[in-house]
Amino acid sequence: MNSDFPRILSLLRKERHISQKAAAADLGVAQALLSHYEKGKRECGLDFLVRVADYYGVSTDYLLGRTANTTGSVIKESDIPDPAARQEKARAGANISVALSKKLLTNSIDIIYNLLENIGNSKLTLAVTSILNLTVYKVFRIVFRSNKSNTQTMFEIPDERSCYCADAGISMAEADAAAAACQSGNSEPEISTVIIESEFPKQSAALLSLIKSSEAQLRKMM
């Protein structure tokens, strides 16, 4: 089928807390065969693909990894709400991809902070904020270099050291975030594709699309 189908097939079942035995019975296949499908050892037919789509209430495009949205819709710039609740007036010749990228990030971060608020772990929130702050700082320093005449006096840390220092700070914040997250245990609110789409119907497309595109980029490096 493809590399995405086994992962998504398994993810859908686990997110809905359905046992493999129960899912196999509902889908009309042997548990061993469903296990092979979920592990990517066997390819299913089109009839099974359609049954799975109907069973989990998702599109076949989602099952095949062609879209990050379970409905199968393709994300467009107009589909993502402006987190500041205002319409941006496009300048003549404005790059639509820039507007889309901006909304993907801002809406994704908005979801992250809503999740952090629900979790209520102040150490985790502080560490995540530090990661984001330092990442924005690092990116700004990179963009700042686009014009060599830009004066460096607005910064205290020398340009040749800024990215390295930011990376070190991000690594420390990531360690703090990982430790805080591990201390939370299983008592915190569950996070899943189903829950994200349910609680954030207008913004979920941004985060899910960002995850999909990021993993596609990272897979090329593996």
C-alpha cells in the first residue's frame, strides 16, 4: 500500500482504545491479518481500505497519508483562522505561501498553549516557552543577516556566537521539558488526533499539517 497506511491504521485503533481483536472482528478479518496490515507486512485490498475508512469515519486519503485531516480536505490559507481574529489585507504581489506558513505556526502554537493550560504543569509550560523564545531569537538573528549593513548593536551576543548559544539554551530547555513531561505521568489529559480535531476544529488542520510536513522533511534525513 504505502509506508503511511500501517502507521495510521494502528494509530486510529489505539487512539480510539479499540483492541486489535475487536477491530479485526468488526472489520471482518483475522486478528493475525490485521496485525500484518498494521506492521506493514501485508498489503490490503481496496475493499478493506474502504471498510477501514467507514469504520473509523475517516477518508481514504487520510489513511494513505495524502492529507493530515481525517476528512480528507486539503488545507488552504483561507481555512486557517487568524489567531488575532483579524483579516490581513494582502499587499500587491504578496506571497501566499508566507501567509499560509505564518498561520500554520501561529495556530499550532495556540493549540500547544491550550494543551499546556489543560495540563497545568508550570515547569513544562516554562520550558516549552523557553524553547519557543530561543527558537524565534535564533531565526530572527538568521533573518537579520539578510542585509549585511544591518547594525549588530541591537544585540549583546556577537553574531558568530548567537546561533550556537541559542542551540545550547534550546537543548537545556528541551531537557527541562522532557523531565517535566515525564513527571506528569498518566493523570494528565489525553492528547490524540481525535481529541485535537474535536477540541480545536478550526485550528487542528494547521497543527496536523505542520506535523505531517515536518516528518516528511525529517524522513529525508534518516
